[in-house]
Amino acid sequence: MTGRATSTVLIDNDRVRVTRWRFAPGAATGWHVHEYDYVIVPLTAGTLELVEPEGTRDSHLTVGAPYFREDGVEHDVVNTNDHDFTFIEIEMRQ
């Protein structure tokens, strides 16, 4: 792993938090647990490695193709591409 992904909070209120995540090649979020349901909207196409309690798996993402996950997800997310990777994370607080 090389470095940490960077996050920029774009909206943060009582209902949602919207964050842009940017990953250099090899960068990772670090281990974390999601406390809210969330939607990811990829702004880059490629593959991210998800390191989860059950093991490691690849997630193949397409620009603009969102996906939803419920709260409680535990993982580290790693950019295994040879290019920068960016996505928007929308956390739903209600």
C-alpha cells in the first residue's frame, strides 16, 4: 500500500454527508466501519480492492454506475489501478 486516500466533504448536514474520495495508485482509506447506509458514485472506471473481515475481493466500477450498501460495512478500500481513482460517497443519516 502506498499512502492514504484523501477525502473532501462537499455537503454535511443533518440528513446527508457527501464526500469526494481521491486515491493515488496504491492509496487506501484505512480500516473503517460505516455508521450509515451509503451510495457510491464512481467518477473513474477501474478496480478497487476491498479488504473485509471475510477476506479480500475486487470491486469493478464504471463511471456513473452507483451502488448502495447498508450501514455496518467494515473494510479498507485500496486503489489497485495504475491511475488515480475518484468516487463520491453519499451517506444517508435518516
